[in-house]
Amino acid sequence: MIRQDLRQLEVYTSGAGFTDLTAALNREIASSGLDTGIAVIACLHTSCSLTINENADPRVLADLEAFLRALVPEEGVKPVSGRGELRRWLHDDEGPDDMPAHIRTALTCSSLSQSFTGGRLLLGTWQAIYLWEHRSGRQKRQLSLHLIGA
Amino acid sequence: MIRQDLRQLEVYTSGAGFTDLTAALNREIASSGLDTGIAVIACLHTSCSLTINENADPRVLADLEAFLRALVPEEGVKPVSGRGELRRWLHDDEGPDDMPAHIRTALTCSSLSQSFTGGRLLLGTWQAIYLWEHRSGRQKRQLSLHLIGA
Amino acid sequence: MIRQDLRQLEVYTSGAGFTDLTAALNREIASSGLDTGIAVIACLHTSCSLTINENADPRVLADLEAFLRALVPEEGVKPVSGRGELRRWLHDDEGPDDMPAHIRTALTCSSLSQSFTGGRLLLGTWQAIYLWEHRSGRQKRQLSLHLIGA
């Protein structure tokens, strides 16, 4: 019989970067008593996101962060060609890191769907699920985890 | 008892930019009679996409649009370094805004999974779900909304 | 009665580019005996991804590949403005195509949720689901396909 289980998780972040959620998500799945199903993980914010990436070498995470930081700089929109004017962000009330954080969120994922089986997320050997914080300060982040299965 | 409900929505857009779908999606969920479940929203086109972003300050949307427009210009692929040749889009039969629209779609999301509970989408205070139109002209866009829950 | 069906697929790729998965996914759905439901397709790797894009003109795929290749070059992070130093990738043990592949994965999707009905994926006329390989060499790629429906 298929049933569902909707949970909430809280994560504290301290500056831009990655928090590995995989173990916490697996604990929630195990405690639901469900063996196999679909997990929908959603981030309830617009300046951090979810991503699946490499779980072994922390330099992968450093390179990911460096790339996204260069792609979406705090100064504003830079013409890709390097020619033309810088256009500063219009939305700057909450500091220079806020609008880049919204754009970095749009370029990654606010929610993820993954299978679980045997009471654990079905991930590849090298995959982890990360919360990707895009803001500079200390933040309390809320996630929903929705399990549907048997 | 878990059950499902598959619906279609139509949205008219007039040029690149954002249409807030949140209220329309909530009306569909309410009319389904389901209280809690998973909603899969899919865009049935390859030149517009779905995104979750800030619902309060319209300048956020203006900055998102300006960023993606600069990142994927109509002229073609520009080397990030600013050095080297411009490579024009090969696919240009449907106008200069078409190939950039396909790329902008690939960089955002064609479908989203979100929880709903209490007959409404489970979103953060500042989150809205937008259709992000990437083409210039007037368009009729079809979306599917699949609800599974109880 | 809602039920679920979890499957695995293998795909062989030979260099960066696209493999259309649509027909293979439809065959799996048909063989499950399910008519209508949600399909969660997940890629169990961190250097290839899933994307939905245009199914008609192969030049769209060539332009998508050219764009992402220019955006995430093998040399490292290039400042968007064209000014300033190149910062080489820290993670380079597995060759120059590996770290760009992780970033291209982060900018696209590791998993997709789509509806199916009539025993087939509910896609727009011009949509196909692709595995987007981001590495240079020959690879064996594993995907999971999770169907839940009736």
C-alpha cells in the first residue's frame, strides 16, 4: 500500500558553500519506515539551492563555488564579451550578496526528486545531495522532505 | 488512500519575462480535493521554463532577466575570456531569439516537483513559481500539473 | 490502485554530447503496465546530466554543447569581464575535462520528474529527454527510472 510522509528539516549555514544533506535525509527516510519510493526535497528559500555533486574531493566543491562566484559577481551584470558597460543590480536593499544569490539559485535547483530503496536514497557511488548556500552571513534554512512509497 | 489527478494549464505570454503561476496552481490543487501530496509541474515547450524565485520585489525579476540575457546573447557564443571569435548560432531559422531561448531553458528547469499540504503549495514566505518566457513574441504555453496524494 | 515500479537503465556514451532517452523511457513505461503516473528519472553520476530540449534540429544540440563548452572551459575559471587572472581548477586528477563536467552537471539537472499518460511520457511536440554527457571519453552511465501511478 502506497503512503506518504511529509517532514521538515532545518539546516544552519555560515556563509556561501555546501552542506552535505545525504546522511540527514537517509535518517529521515529510515525513520519513516518506508522501504522504496520517491523523495521530493525542497528548499523553502530563494537565495540557497540544492545540488547533487561529487562527494569525495572537497576541491570539487571549491571549484564549483569559484565558478558560480565568477559567473554571477556582486558588482552586477558583466557583458560576456568583456566589452560594454557594467549594469549594476537593481535589487540591492539586502546587500551586494543578495541578488547574486537569487540568480545562483535560479541556475541550480530549488527542489530535487530522487528515488529511495532499502530505506536509503538511491544515489551513485560518488553522489551527495548538498544544500548550496549562496549568501554570505549566517542563515537558518528550512527544507521540506516528502516521501511517497511503500 | 493515495490517488492522482493530472491537469493541463494554458498561459499566454507576451515577450521574455515572468508569469507568476502560484495562485493558478493553488486553485487547481484546491479544486482537486487533495489535501497533501506531490505536485509535478511541467512545461511542454523548449523555449520557456519554470523557476522558483523571489515574490516581493519586481526588480529581482528584472535582474534575473538581465543576467540571463547577457549570459546567452542573441549574437551567438561569446568566449568568456573576451578573447577569440564570436561563434554565431547554427540554429537560426526561427529568428535570433530562438536558440538563446533553448539554452536559457536548459540552464533553468523544464519541470518542478513541489509538495502541497492544506490544499496549497508548500512554499517559503518569499517563494513564487514562475513561468519564465524566453522568446520575444506572443506565445500560448501549455503546462501539465500532476498531483499525487490524499 | 496506485503502485510503483523502480527500474535501472544503462547508456553508453562516447564523448560529450546528447543521447535521446525518450524512446527507451517510453518502452520501460509501456512494459510496466502503468497507464498514468509520475516518472522520476535520475542520473547516478556527477559528470553527466539530464535535460529536456528540442528534438528536431540537430544544430540545436550543437549550439547547446558549444555554449556550455565556452561557459565552462577546461582551462579554469575565467573572469566574466575578461579582466583579471585565470584561476585554474583545483580538482584536476582525472583530467582537464572532469571538473568542467561536474560544473556543467550542476548547471543542468541530475534528475527529472515528468508525467506519463497513455503509457507514454507526457511531453510537448518538440521535446525530447536527453542524457547530456559532459566527459570526453567512452562512459557507461546508469540511470534509475521510478514510476508511480496506476
